[in-house]
Amino acid sequence: MSPPSRSAALLATLVVLSSPASKADDLGELRAALLNATAQGLPALDQAVDVRAPRESLEAAAIRYAEAQHGQRLRPGQWPREWAIRPEPYDALAAFRAAKAEGRQGAWLAELPPPDPAYAALVRAYGRYRTLAADGGWARLSEPVKPGAVGPAVAALRRRLAVEDAGVPPGEAWDDELDAAVRRAQARHGLAEDGLAGRATLAALNVSAAERADQIAANLERWRWMSRKPPARRVALNIADASLVLIEPGRAPLSMRVVVGQPDKRTPMFEDQIKAVVLNPPWVVPDRIAAKEIWPKIRKDPAYKAREGFVVRPDGRLEQKPGPRCALGAIKFDLSNPFGVYLHDTPARSLFAQPNRALSHGCMRVEQPNALAKRLLADDPSWPPDAVDVAILAGKTVRIPLKTTVPVAVAYWTAFADANGTVQFRPDVYGWDKALLKLLTEPAAN
């Protein structure tokens, strides 16, 4: 005989837990809370919420909902290795038992979603885009529009922008209001804010409302993987936005652009700790990069090796000495993770001006390494800001362990709320939104 299914075992447990003395109105609380599941991008629980459904089915649905809100929809075998941010363990059945014993099932369910206001902002946006999709969405724009234009193409652009931006009145002429609205739309999609309704801008505006809702649903799921109590001092890096922010109590956030991995050399999602700041670091070239990129250049141009500062270590590996040509720039931030990626400076400063910054081999190049290093070392009296500058100019490699390691979360947010609560969208450059939504519909996720 095959073992009982997980759902059958859960129902059996709930039958034992159920008590004739339970209040009838607690079922109403459960139903009211579970009706909110689809509003947060979770599977519908309509059958269990039906007033004719037995208590056992309703309570089993409540436990499934609790598991989902704690990121347990994916089973262990479904997780790609690169998605190394995993939800914390959560015993939904034990939590339900405790809530039931205290007579607070409804309150327990209400407390299950991630408490961050950014999650709540995405939930609201998810509702808006689902409604827009149900109402037919918006018409596609086929014709780029230039400033000064007049006619139907301008009117169509105005109508499209007005769906998401209340500050766009109708009309057929390009004016200052439209110019500002185009720039706002470009900012919301991470595009160059040039005020030109060109092909990149039209491509972003032509993504359907249904696709935007799906994109938000994928990011709501990722929120359920994150810690419910993030450290007060931390670094948060968004791969999809190619940006980083250092958050510290009592200080303004330090935000900057980053360069992340190319689509075929992806930066993974993971959590780590910055353990040290390394000034004037050498670059020990990964074997795959050495074999595919550096050694072919040396064979083609023997002078390349000395010109770029490469030496062969005793173990046979290539190393690039510190200096202005070193790929790590003047500062490296030590991490320790199974992917071998870290944060570092770069001599290729022009890359930070590009809207698409998925350009590295997987490591994360930071736009303001000097400012980040000084903030991280602020609690070390041996390393005041001037000392950091002097050490860099000296050119010698110096590794400075942090007195307190700083947590880092490297996540993939293609839809997120900015500081003003405005929802931002970024391209799914790695295809991870689509991959996640597909995994969530596979039988193992049920």
C-alpha cells in the first residue's frame, strides 16, 4: 500500500484537532482571510472558502496558505542552484495549532504575509494590473514619436501613458507635459530618461497588463523567501535593476549603480557577509576566464601579458597585479560564497552610464567603491577616510577585516516599489520570472 498523501495526512491531523466546542464564527474569520490569497498572487482557495466546505477542508487550506506565505510552494528538488536565497524553515501546522488553541486563527492568517511596506505596495499594484488586464489592458504602440510631433500617434501615446500616469491629459500635440510624462515612464522602466518615445520606450510600454501582473506575482513570491527581520545594517543588491544600497540606522542610505553578470554568466541570488575591505587587490583569474579570454590574447600578442600586469603564480594560475589596469580596480569587498563572486571596483567606469549593466562575468562591480569602503569602515578608528585614500595611493595590497561583518542580500527584483511607493519594472534579463512562474505551476509545487 502506498503511503498517504501529504494532503490526506494533513486532513487526518486536522480532524483530530477539530472540536465540536469550537466557535462557529472562527470559520468566518478563516474564510475572510483566505479570500485574500489570490489578491497576493497565490493559488485560489475558492473551494475551501465556500460556506458549504467542511471545517477540515477550510483548516487544511489555511495551513497551505500559511506555507505559501512563508515561501514553501517550491519543493527542495525544484530550486535552481543559482537561487540560493531560500525561505527560513516554518512549521505551518504547529503555528496553526498554536493559533487555534488561542482562538486567533483569523489574526494569525492576517499576520502571515511579509510585513515590509514594499511587499504591500506590490500587492496593491498586482490588484491594479489584474484589473487592467480584465478590462482589456491597453492598445499597443507601433510608431515611435518624436518631440514636436502632432497627430494620432501622439494621441495614442498620451492614452497609453495616462493608464499609469494621471498627469497626462488627452491631446494630439507633443508638449512639455507629455515630455515630462515620457521621462517619468522611462524612469519607471529603468531606461535612459531622454524624453524620446523610441523603440526601447515603446517596447516597455507594450508589455501587456497581464504580463505585468505575472511579473509582479513572481516578485511577490520572492518576497516570501526573504527574512522577516532583516538586519538593521545591511547591503541590498538588486540584480535586475543593477543597483546597490547600503542601509544603516540613523544615516541616509548610500545608493549606487552596479554592473552584474551577463545573461550567460549570471550573478546568483544569495545572502552573504562582507568580511573585509581589500585595498589594491590582485586579481587571481578564474581558470575558465583565463582559458577562454586571457591566454588567447597572450598567445596572439605576447606583449599583452606584461602590459596588462599579468603574472603566472607558482600554482600555474594567472594573476593580475594591483594597479590602474587591474580588473578589480582599487578596492575589493570580500565575500565567502560557493559561487566565488564578490563586490569590487573596476577601471571600466563608463559601464555605469549604460542602462543595461548586465555585462560582467558574474561578480558585481560597484560605482562608488571608495564611498562604500569608508562607510563600512566608519566604526574602525584605525581607518579614517583619509587613511583609506593614502593606502590606495601607496599601491600596496592591504586587507582590512571589518570589526562587524555586514550582511548582503543579492536578490532579483524585476518589479519593486521605490522610496515613493511607485512601482518600478525592469526587464527579466535572466528569464528567472518566467522560470519561477513555470515552477510554481508544476505538480510538485501543489
